[in-house]
Amino acid sequence: MEHRELQTTFEYYVQQINALSTIDNFYDYEKKFVELHNALGKEMLEKSLEQRATLERKKNFKPDLE
């Protein structure tokens, strides 16, 4: 993942978390915060796996199990 793409994604989630300040019920705040946190983690993991898959070569090794 490129630095700029990472920064843009992170800024988006920071804006979403800052928008939570309008919620006055702590239960709803916590629920939405957890959803945002999980979404950010999932997106970062998926993007890092995509990048890694393009960097690594596919190995064609097949073990002889006989």
C-alpha cells in the first residue's frame, strides 16, 4: 500500500471518529466506535495482503509425499 493511500484511508477514519462527538449516548458511541475500528483494521489488513501478494512470487514446489 502506498504511503498516500494509507494516509487518505486513515484520514477518512479519523473524520468518522471525530463525527462521533455528536452522539450523546455512550452505548451508541461505543458501538459505532467499535464498528469503525474493525472496519479500519479489516481494510488495512486486506490492503497489506494485496500488496504482499503482488510482491511475492508464487512457488511451484510440490512435495513428493510417496
